Amino acid sequence: MTGVVITGQPFNMGEVFGVGVTSITIPNGATTVQIWAQAAGGAAFGRVSPVDGSAGGGGGFAYLTRAILAGEWGTNLTVAIGAGSASNNGGNTTVSGTLNGSAVSVTCNGGNKGTSLADGTGGTASGGDTNVTGGSGSGYSATVGEETPGVPGRAGGSDFPGALTATVAGQPGDGAFASTANDAGFNGYIQVIWS
């Protein structure tokens, strides 16, 4: 499956891969790769008075850059891209394969769902050159009468230079906003730039 090539940007945004992609082929001629991996955000817990709603946590994020050997051209990186799902933790995003002659294994854990007792915490990440835990949801109150919507946890990659950002409300990997439903968190993604 092919990613979406983003054009019209001031610099090479590379290819962006979404939920459903299971492999990414290393192109001929590539000498380096930069990978941004973002897990999905956690679901919200719906607010039904007098039970307070809670927000989902943001998904974990990892960044990795590696050299590529000519013998690796045409081989695949195995990937899984986390999906947001109502009433559940966010899905994990993973990347594994061989780059520069060595095994790589990146895991970004999905944000945790909000519950009737607490906001969701952010997912962790490992295996990247940089690993960032997603933000925790906030706004839950155990006091009856203070049923305010929780603020969703931000994706671990929200403020990381080069990471994909959305142009609509919410960003990939963000936790869900606590409303009156158990809304799903935002999906994760993988973004790659070959050079």
C-alpha cells in the first residue's frame, strides 16, 4: 500500500501512512530515512450526571533516523498503525525491520481510555532515538455537580518538530474529549522521509 505524498509544503513532508497499512517498502536509492510514529489516543468516558466524564490520554510518539544500506532497498518494514476506538485504549503503532544492517523495533503505546473514576493517562514509547509519552487527559472531578468535560490528552508528537499536524479540530494521536458519549480517540500514523 502506498502512503500519501504531501505536496505544496515548504519542505519535504514525505509519505504519511494511516490505519490499515502493514508494510512500507524501502525505495531504491534511499540512503537515510526519518520516521515519525504516533499511536492513537484513548477514548473518553461519557459524562452522565452525576457521574463525571473523563478524557482519554494521548498516544505515545517516537522519532527515528537511520542510514540505509543498498542491500536493504526493496525490503519491507513491518508496521501497525493504531486506531482510535470508542470505549477502548488507543491502538499501538509499531515499526520493525532492518535498517543500516541492524534490527529496529519501535513501539508507541496507545493512550489509555478515561474511566468513571479517572482521566486516561498518556501512552509511552520505546525504541526510537526520541520517545515521548502522550499527555494525560484532564478535567475529571469526583465532586457531584462539577461534571465538566475533560480536556483530551495531547499526542506525544504534538510539539515535536517535523511531526504531522492536523488542520482540523484534534490532532492524530490525541485522546478523546469527554462529552456525553464514549467517543473514540484520534488515530495514529507513521510519517517517513527518504533521502
